[in-house]
Amino acid sequence: MDYIRPYADDLVRRLAEPRRFIQVITGPRQVGKTTLVQQVIERTGLPARFASADEPTLRGGDWIEQQWEAARGITTTARHGAVLVLDEVQKVPH
């Protein structure tokens, strides 16, 4: 049995709610935030778009719009929407 991050149940519950707010996962470096999100996505079976701002091709605010549009493309085939995960988003300028 794999270790499941402590906040997994909370995030699963939040993602099951009607969409009203974005969900932000914060915490110190290397505590398992990305792992938590990956576990929850796997557990819920929701389609997801993962993108990391660590990518060397990052160009600024347009990058976020590109990821949003890519995630919207997933929702056309998903019955209950999709999840957009922007990892290391604090590295995007402005």
C-alpha cells in the first residue's frame, strides 16, 4: 500500500464541490505538494493538464493562458470537467 498524503481527502472533497474557487496548495519546498495533487488526480480519475513553470520555454503571463486553453480542450471530452495543475506557478513573472 502506498503512502497517501494527509490532505488528500480534503482535496478530493473540494474537487467534488461545484466549481466556485480555485484550489491552491501551498507549503515549504519538498513536502509533497505535487505528489499530493498527483495522488488525488489518480484517485478521482479526473482528466488533468499538468504544467510546470520550471519549463525553460516559460515566457510569462501568456504561458498561463496557453495552459488554460490546453485544459479547456480536455473538458470537451470530459463529462465532469478537468483539472488544470500549474506547478511552481510562483515563478511566472508578474
